[in-house]
Amino acid sequence: MDATIKDFESALAELDAIVRKMEEGDLTLEKSMELYERGLQLSRFCHSTLESAERRVELLNERGEIRPAPASLGLAGDDEEERRR
């Protein structure tokens, strides 16, 4: 990966800033392409980081007891609906 990308949070913040700049539409084609390329790098980094975190959670769940989400998260009803489908 790109050594200029520090961590997930900073990559996400930079990606958000790029999207806002591009939505303004006051950029040259060349600058738009540069930002688009950087956005792709950041997006790939974020996606890869999230996939890695998901794999870690799955591995931890395999090693331990899987428990339903706390009711305070409001997900219990969603799980029941999913099981009915």
C-alpha cells in the first residue's frame, strides 16, 4: 500500500475531503483525475482494512462463544427477521 496513508481514520477523512472537492466541480480535468486516482487508493486501503478487521472478528468468534448483540443496539429484531426469511 501507499506509504502516505497512515491509518483507516485519516484515509477515510481524506477520502471524504476528496469527494467534497470533486462535488464542487470547480476543478480542472487533470486535477479531477489526480483526485480520483488518490480516492481509489484510499478507497482500496479502507476496504482492505475493513476486510481484515472482519476476518479478525470472525476468527475471534470462532475461538470464543458467539453471543447475540445487546438489545441496546436495537439489532435483536433484525436477527429474528433474518432467521424467518
